[in-house]
Amino acid sequence: MYFKLRIPEPCHEDWSQMTLSEQGRFCSSCEKEVIDFTQLTRKQIADKVQSGGQLCGRYRKDQLDTTYFIPEEKSPFKHLGIAAAFTSLLALCEPVLGQEQSIAVKHQSINNDSLEASPNLSNQDPVLFTGQIFDSSSLSLPGVYVRLEGTSLAVRTDFDGFFKLNVPLEIYQEDLVVVCSFVGFENLRLSLKELKKRQKFKLEMGEMLSGEVVIVRTLNSRTKKPRSKRQ
């Protein structure tokens, strides 16, 4: 089943003024527990819907604009014959696979020897950038994803919000951009030039909505039938 979540009538009560509860906050106006869904993954939200749990809560805007999926339950015996045949095939191939694996290990050891013998191709030290990331309440944010845009270079902040990013000298340019992202917060974009000048940064919370959610079933775009040429 494919579905989306919508809040027809958003709650205008101040989240920060609500009383803390086990799963979120307690709203004295509507006398309900408002669950905090902002840190949940799509799968966790889909599981909540499937279990029939309470959906009155606080959501990120992007969580309401996305399509969720709950897989249909299938009989455990449907593919039993295929699984048995595959197991038998693995048993027959096991001696051959073991032989190939031993050959691959020997080949790998030869490659390692050649790498150890080769000279170091680059003696240039990378440029080190460090910093600390906080939220709007000046609390450190662990787990923030810090990535150099356009490359695979990325790190995460530690428990105290600190990060260290090594940029190879051969690609270093002051106008390269570092993107700091964390669930529930707006992305922060900084040039390496800015990152060099200061070391403390703040992430702003993304737009949030609270209220009673309704489930809207949708069609998977891949299963829609193509329109007739006459239409």
C-alpha cells in the first residue's frame, strides 16, 4: 500500500510550552499526547501506521510531502520450492567456490606486496578543517553529516558536535562548499574560505507542523496505466 500523510488542520499550540511526555509532549489544550515524529525514519513511520498507533504528532514538512509504502504480506510457503532448489545448487557448487576463493586470496597477497614496494605518489599533506556545530539553543549536535560538495569526502560530528575534515591539497580551492545536514534542520552551506575564518556554527530547525494526521492512499507511479493515444 502506498500512502501519504496530511494534516488538514494544523495545531497552533506552542510546542516548546507543552509538557514533556514519554513519546513527545502533552498538549493541555486538546488534552492529548503529541508524539514527536521528526526524528523517525520513513520505515518507522510506516510501521506506526501499520500497527494502528496514534498519529497525532509533530512532523517535519518533508515527512508530509513524501510517499510511504507498506508491503503486502506474502505466504511463507510460496517460494519454498525455489529456496530448496537454490540451497541444493549451493551445496553442489561449494567445492568449486572454495577453490576459487583460495586462488583469489593468493592473487590478493601478490597485489599487496606490489603496493608495499611502490613509492608514495603524494607527499603533500591535506588541509585540515575543524569546527563545532550547535542547534538554536546552543546545544551541541552529534551526528551532523559534513560533506564537501561534489566529492565523496564526508565526516560526522562526534558526541560534542566537533568535526575534522581533511581536504587533499590537489583539490583545495577556497570557493569549494561544505554542506552540513541533519534530520529536522535546514542545511548549512559554507565555503572553505568561511570555514577557515570561524569554527562554531549553528543549524536552524526546519519547518514543523503539528496536528491530527490523515492517511491518504496513493497509486505507485510505476503501476499507473499509460494513457491511450486517442485521449
